[in-house]
Amino acid sequence: MIDLSLIRDGGIGWLDASGPESTMVLSTRVRVARNLADHPFTGRNTSDDRLRILGSVLQAASETSTLNEALHFRMDRLDPIDRLVLFERHLASRELSCPEPERTPRVGAAVLAQDHYGVMVNEEDHLRVQAVFSGFDPAGAHAAVAALDSELGQRLAFAFHPEFGYLTACPTNVGTGLRASVLIHLPGLVLTKEITRVLQGLNQVGLTYRGWYGEGSEVIGNFFQLSNQTTLGQTEAELLDHLGKIVRKVMGYEEEARAVLRRDAPHVLEDKVWRAYGLLRYARALSFEEVMNLLSGVRLGVGIGLISDVGMYSLNRLLVFAQPGHLAAASGVAMEDPGLPSRRAAFVRRTLEREADRTERARGPDPEGGDV
Amino acid sequence: MIDLSLIRDGGIGWLDASGPESTMVLSTRVRVARNLADHPFTGRNTSDDRLRILGSVLQAASETSTLNEALHFRMDRLDPIDRLVLFERHLASRELSCPEPERTPRVGAAVLAQDHYGVMVNEEDHLRVQAVFSGFDPAGAHAAVAALDSELGQRLAFAFHPEFGYLTACPTNVGTGLRASVLIHLPGLVLTKEITRVLQGLNQVGLTYRGWYGEGSEVIGNFFQLSNQTTLGQTEAELLDHLGKIVRKVMGYEEEARAVLRRDAPHVLEDKVWRAYGLLRYARALSFEEVMNLLSGVRLGVGIGLISDVGMYSLNRLLVFAQPGHLAAASGVAMEDPGLPSRRAAFVRRTLEREADRTERARGPDPEGGDV
């Protein structure tokens, strides 16, 4: 089994919720797509091509200031469960990691990771260079990616066209090759049923949404990945500025929806939120989907100040570590283990118990009394 | 508002769960039906008749050793909410108390109560004399009723026929006039779906079942009132002996069902039980029916040793005090108050929090640690 604790911050530094607006926005991710000139695109190249590309990237990365201590993982040499863990941690895409046991990653498919930074090698493009920051921080994530991209670009010859910009395997990535996305929690809009209108609106201004596991995945737990649709015809600054403005608007809509719920149905809302907490505290078997939905309820409760017994770091941590691959890997059991829902419930329970103990100790003894 | 705390043990001494098998059997009730000779039955008498009967009963009761300090309540002079409270406490039947606001109790309808003892006056029969004991205790409850019946019989001329025995308004009560019933909790038989067969079997051996609120009421929370169907042609001892044997069998079936569940679906069972506890601990709005169903889950958990954080007294107490009338009366709000489900949830929550604090203090600090 791979040991992700060897990566500084495990590639999930965003869990600490230290960034701006990190109760509503889990993370901001900026990535650029790059290809090496004079090498065929991934869909048309050979194993040897890909191994040469990987060799060049590893060499270049080791000379940068941000990936000089990066761990790297060869997807084609990992067990399915380890590939799943990297996929669940959003360090490797579905295409790169092939988290399904019956599929095999392509030779040379690899991930480099250090701190906020990650590089996928031999994905759809030769390189996908990304930075993930806590909360709503497009500028921070972009500056990080730009610095790393620049360091790599000094050592690798990226395919670039004076008119089209960076060339990519898929035309939607041509141009800046930049995609910025925020992982945002929108339970208020879902509860008020405003979400459909908001998502339709996104489409009209060049944004798109995806589910928890990215492209083609379902929305669970009211977590949406919002990102720009195209990368051509605008500068990186324009793209980020546009995305930032739209996401701010969505955050405003979500705040409004929460205010409406608190005004029109405060007891229903409170009940919903605390029932979610109660089930997480005491259930003995939980599917990942149910955990996501219940954590969504608790996160909403923390966001609107109803719940103070649990910190954002722990909520974020549960989202990652309650996933099937993480849970199976940490417990040393197979993915198909029928005891997984019990183990998940035990993990969730222990986490929330500790949080409650921690916050209770911080508060001191409860002076309240009284009965009906 | 009436103050039931003035009744010694509030007429609900059984809450303390001090009797035998009191985790599965909440209470045992034995009552006899009696009528005064030379007075028309309730269905045919006048207000004056009933007031004379009440006067005689109150006089006789004050001379007994068990009802000498009894409080008495005139149903026809009480507010609907107080009638509802007496009904919910099983001190007055639906017919006597008319707990629905649009109905009016008949003139002279009354209840006397002290410790385990209760007498309904001017119900279907002139007197219904009852004793309620904790747990499974037909002998105890019967001895108590027999003693009180004897004391009353020395002071009141009961209608008695040498061939038929005690005469009653309804032929099903003729003879001994005795009905014994146990309030029993059968979640195992409900979960394994064996309950239908068991209830059918009861019918064949002269027993019948009723719901939480007695005759004509629905079963909620898996609580069943099992009682003898007829009172003619057997001695009181035979009736009680028969009922006792059958109830013991039902208890055995319930134990078997629980054993099957623990063997075949331990995780499902555990999950069900703890989810119920979690919802009761944290929900912010609860209907009485939901509370009953969740308390049923928790009671099952305590019964099979999964839950130790809550005592049987508190579980019993919640069954009584979370009822709509009790809750509205204690909170000083109307029955129709839309905040009642919130108040109920708050009451349940505080009760279980205290129980958890109490048992935690008893246990001392938790030495356990570890994470996934």
C-alpha cells in the first residue's frame, strides 16, 4: 500500500479550511494543460513515448522549487485500491488512475504531489499541472500554478502556437489551457429548489458544474464543482476574474437561500441539521452517499451557526477519509468487504465524539438546568 | 389545571420499572367491574342516579385503607386538557374522560387515584376498580385489587347473581368481572414479522390485544396490551393463571425473535437501535408517534444489552410525558400549539442528555483511543 502521509500535507492541505469562505467553498483548484512539443498526444503515442515524457517531467520537476521533494506514483504499477485512493484524493483523474479494478492504467501514467501542488503525467494531455487551495482563492491557486508552470516551462518545451496558445489534446483546453474550479457546498439552493435556475444561469455565462468526482460524476451531498467551460480567447486573468465574479454571485444566492430558510422554516431547518448530526453520531452502518448527505446537513448547521460542536477541518477530513477506497485502505480490508459501512460509521462516530469532547472542554461545564 | 403530583406516585408508580421483567413488560393491570345493586346501569340512569352513586363510592373509599387519601377528579368539571392527561395516564378510559374537546363527559363521571390504585366511577359500569403494577406481576396486581374490592364490597352493595356472578353492563364482563392485561413491548416479533402469527394464536386461547390507548386504539411503538377476552365461567385464579402462562409464552417468543435478529442481522439491528437513539438525542421536532417508534428502538437496544446509557425509568417516563396532553399541560400551551413537536424534542433531548451524563459519571473517563 502506498503511504500518502509521505506527501507533505498529503495533497489535501485544503482540509484545514484556512482559506477565505472555507465553510461554503471547500477548495479552489487551478490547473493548466500542457504537452511536450515533438511528442504525439497521449491518444496517439506509444508506451515508450510516454515513459520518455515521464522521465523528462520527473527530471524537470526535481529541479523546481515546488516539486523538488515530490513523491511520484506510477499508476500502472499500483494496486487498484491505491489508484482509487489517489482518485478519491483528487490527485489523479478517473482517466489517469482507472480506479475500477477491471481497468488498467496506461503505461507511464503517473502523479507527482507535494504540498498544494500536483502534476498528472500522461493523462489526456502530457501534463496537467494543478494547485489546490483551501476555500475560495482563485488568485492564490493561480499564482501557485503559474509559478510552477513557469519553472517547468523553462525546462520542458511545451507545444505552443502563436495564434491558438497552448496546444492540447482536446480543443476545449486550447488557449490558456487553464481551468479553474471551486468545490462549493450549496444546500440552501438545493433545499429551496433554486439550484436548477442557478445552474442554468451558469451555463449561460460560460461556466459548468460537475459532481464530487469531477467530469461525468453525480452531485452528492450538495457539493458542486463549478468551473470555466472554455480556455480559448481570453487571458488567464480574464478567465479567473470572470469565474471569481460568478462564484461570488452564487455564494450570494446561497446566502440568500439560507436566509429564506431561516426566516420561513427555522424549525424544519434546525431539525434537519440536528437529525443529520444525530445519525452521524450514532449510526452503526453508513454508506458513503449517506455520509455525504448527512455531512452536508451538519456543514449547513455549522455554516448558519446552529452547530458549534464540530470543526470544519474534521468535516472536511470525513469527506475524504470516509470514501470507500480511503476507508478500505486504512482498515486493510478489500473494497468489497461487507463490513465497510460499519467501519465507516465507527470512524465517523469517533471523529464526532472527539470533536464534541474537544468543544465541550473548551466551553467548560454546562450551567443550564430545567425540565418540561 | 389539575395537579397530578398530588396523587401519591401520580398513578404511574409502574414507571420505576421495579417489577419483574420490566424491560419487556411495562405494567400489569387488573381491574374488576362492579355495579351497585338497586341502581340502573350507566346507560339507563340519570344524572341524579350517577351523583348518588359517586357520593356512595367516595364515602366508601374514604373508609378503606388504600383509597383513604385518594384524590378524585370529576370529569364533567375538568378542562379538556386535564381529561386528556388522565386518559393518557391510563387513569380514565376514553369513555369516561372524553378526551376530545368536542365531547362532554357524563355528569358524575369521576376517577379516584392513590398509589397503584384507581377507581373509575360511572364508566360503563358504576365502578371499575383497578391496580397497576410495574412489570409482569398478575399476582401482585390481583391481590391489590382483591383487597380493595373486598374493602369496598363491605361498604357497598354490589349487584351479584348466584349463578352468573357479578352483573355488569356488558355481558363480556359478567362473572368475575375481572380483566387482567399486560402492556408488553414486542419489537422482535414485529421485526421478524412473527407478530401476526402470535396475535392470531392469542385469539385462539381466549386472549385479545389492544393498542397503546386501549380498546379500539392503534398499536404504536410495538407496545401491545394483552388481556383476557371473557370473564365468565372461570375463577379469578384460573383466569390469571391462564393469562400468566400465555404471556410467559409470548415473552419467550419475543426472546427467540431477538435472538434470531442478533444471530442473523446483528449489524442491522445495532444500526437500527443506535439510529433511534441518535435521532432522539438530536432531533428538534418530534411527533408523539415518532417518539414512540424511536423509544421502541432504544428500549430494544437496552433490552438486548446494546445500549446502557439510558435507564428504564427514563424510557418509561418519556412514554408518558411525551404524550400530547402531558406535554401541552406541562408547557402551559394549547393542544393545537404548533410548537409542540419542538417542545417534545427538547424534553426528550434533555432527558437523554441527563441520562448520558449520569451513566458517564458512573462509568468514569473513557480510556479508549485510536482512529481509522
